[in-house]
Amino acid sequence: MAGAIALTTGSAFADDLRWKMPVAFATNLPGLGSPAAWVADNLTTASDGSIQVRVYEPGKLVPPFDILQSVSDGKVSAGYTWIGYDQGKVPAIPLFAAVPFGMKPPAYIGWYYFGGGHEMLQETYANKGFNVHAQLCGIIGPETAGWYSEPIETLEDYKGLKIRFAGLGGKVLEKLGASVTMMPGGELYQALEKGTIDATEFSMPAIDQILGFNQVVKYNLFPGWHQQFTAQYMLINKDEWARATEAQKALVEASCTAATTRGLAEGEYKNGKVLAEFQDKGVQADQIPRDVLLKLREVTQEVLEEEASKDADFKRVYESQQEFMESYKIWDTRAYVPADL
């Protein structure tokens, strides 16, 4: 019996995998960074040590915005990141990361797993020359619409605003005259404090409070129109992925699928309590006026159509998502009890 077990284990895990994995987010950030640490631990346990992933906190091995290139070049075997950071290199990639006025998390994972999203993501990277395998490995619900020193009451309030804003939402604000910049989460508190930026978005309340934005500015706006879902991925060098056995690949896929569920659950569990306590900390949690949201949606549509006209992958993925949402909306609007009941 022992020999049979050894033979089975040997055939399933022919070669041990030892991967270094830099991450874009500190692993103490719930739902955003925590899934990376959980996946690394789970892979070691589930593989009985055949797969060992060493996590490197942001900037310790690779700068957060260099993870894709480092994985593709084989400088590291894997990385964990929000892939929307790479929209300058892969224009279609934000559609897999966060879409303004886009899908809620359940809808996104429905499309990703069953609507061809996973396969299109691999093709999108390959078409731009990147040697990576991408695995959905975390998702959280809506972000806040950002932290400001003054409320946003009209579209004119964005004009001239120096703001950190990510992905396609940043392109929307640029159209409205904002000065949009990108920087990692760990730099944002100091940038706000020094006045390098006037405002910032980063993530959901349970994360933003850890980063301390409320200590500098007091207006936190909702809803997170620019990121109704935020998806993180484990990027694996494609040559490294090819040498993994089918059993090892199955463990990576299963662990990342579990991490996606756990990340969403952690955010949903923690955000309400944090938000409820904001008022005691002097935070003004306001809703963006509906007329402003409607105008933001109009500009978003312009941006999405412009991007689709410039890149074939963007057009193909965007049309796939839109087609899915036509039928999903029927279910979404009819099946769920309204939030105010």
C-alpha cells in the first residue's frame, strides 16, 4: 500500500515547484492582499509540500507595478496583483480588473468562469506578447468613490483636481479635467498629507481605514461607480505553468477559486461595521448626487466605446461582457429583494 501511495504521489507531483511571488498589496489588507497569503499556505498544505510559494510584500522583491513584466520575463515565477495597473501595456486588461458602472462580483465571476472570460484573458495577454498564465485569485465588492477634502456635488468639481484614480475610471476623470495619477497604496497617505494629491481612491472601507485616509481628509464618497468589482489575479510564468503537472495545476486553480470566495466573504463581513463607525471618527460618508452619477455614466460609455475602437481585444471582451449582461440584468432585477426592503 505504501508503495502504491508513493507511486501515485510521484506521478501527480513529478517535480517540486518553488515559486517566489511578489504581491502588489500588503497581505494584512482584507480581501485584497490576504488571499495571496492564504493561497500560498493552502498550496503547500494541499500539495504536501510539492508546491511552495514564498510571498514577498510590496516592493520587497519587485515594485508593485512591475509584477507583470517580471513574471513574463521569468525573473520571478509568479506574482499577485490587480492587473488593471497594466492598462498602458495591455489596453483590454482593465475589463478583467474593474469596469466603471460594471458588473457586481457575482455577475463578473459568472461571466469569467462560464462565459469564456478566463480563456479570453489568456488570449489577451498572449496577443500583446506576455508569457503568463493568469488565474483569478481574489475579488472584492465595490470600492468607495474616494476620499476628498470637499464633497463632489457637480462634474465641475473634478476639474483641476489632483487625484489618484485607477484604471478606466481614471480615464473618465481625465475627460472631466482632473489631473489623474497612479501610485501604490502604500504611498497614498503621505501623498495626501503632503498635498501631492488632493484626493484618492484606493479600496473598500475595511482597507481604507487601515491606510488611514480618514486622518487626512474627511469626505468619503459613495457609491464606488468606477469599481463595482475589483478582481485580483495570480500571474504565473507560462513556462513555469507548462512544467507543472496536471495535479499541480488543479491545486492552483482550486486554491485560487477558493481564495476568490474567501476574499469576497471577508470584505462583505467587515465593511458594514467599519462604515458604521466612520461617523464617530469624524468622517462624512456622502452619496454622490444621482444627477452626477448619470453624467459620469455617460462619460464612462464614451470612454469604453473609444477604447473598443482602438483595440481589437478590448472590443471583443467588452462585447462579450455586454452580451452577458443583457440576460443577467433580467435575472438581477427580478430575482433579488430590493435593498430598501
